[in-house]
Amino acid sequence: MVDKITKSLNKFSDSERAMVKKILVALNSGNFSGLDLKKLKSHENIFRIRKGKIRIIYRLQSGQIYLLAVEKRNDNTYNSI
């Protein structure tokens, strides 16, 4: 069974997947400089990173990063959280 994030990444081009990988490596290392990072309203520990049309939504809990979504921006991007 393929999870939601893997399914989304399979729809991206190779360059988009490389960009997402670069962002996730920076996020995991704690290097937030150069990232368009924003806390989502009405959610305590949920953040998004914006890079072009791609959105990476994650939860920060007890110092751990949990990916919630990696997808291209559309009208329903933030509704599934």
C-alpha cells in the first residue's frame, strides 16, 4: 500500500522531487534559512513550507517532524489537515 506522501511525490517531475528532497534535508537539519516557512492559523504545531506551487505541510511535536502533506497548491490543499 502506498501512503499519501509517496503517492503525491510520484506525480512530481524529477526536478520537483529533487527540490522537495533538498527542502526536507534542510528541515531535518534545522536549517530554516531561505525557506518560506509559516505557522498555519488555528493549528498549534502545524507549519507549511512554500516553494513555487509546492506545499510541504508538517507537524512539529516534541522536537520531531511529522510530514502531513507534500502536494501542489490547489483549492483543497489546507482542507485535509
